[in-house]
Amino acid sequence: MPIFNVIASMQTTMVVVAHDKDHAWEVAQEYAAQAFDDEVPQTYITGEVFSLRHLHSGWDGECVPYGGDGNTRLGDLFPAEKEG
């Protein structure tokens, strides 16, 4: 089964009631998780992975990909690269 690099990101806008800018930051920190509860991540496929060197953002052969069996590491999906 093919493997793909995907970017998933979330952004939300909050409006808070606060005494000043510093307090607004504190209030935003307190409620940020709640603000994201209703958001749906945007996902972008950035390319198929044909080799471990095509992995992005700190992923490597020791990582377990999403959507697999939950146990198989990426390095095991590219056995020819483990031999070299």
C-alpha cells in the first residue's frame, strides 16, 4: 500500500474579554483548547513516499505511520533500505 506525506493544520480565531493585552493572552491560553474543539483540520497531501529519504518533518524509519496496523515501522516498509 502506498505511503504519503500529509500536512494537517488547524487555525482558529478567538475573541476574548480581558482587562488588557497581557490578560487577553492569559484568557486565550486558558480557552485555546476549547476553541479548537469545533475546528476540523485542513489536510494537504504533499507527495507519495517512495523511500525513507522522502519522509518530512522528523519522520524516519523508526516511526509508525497512521493508517497501518499500528505496529509496523516505516523502516520495515522499505526493507531494501535497511540492508544498506
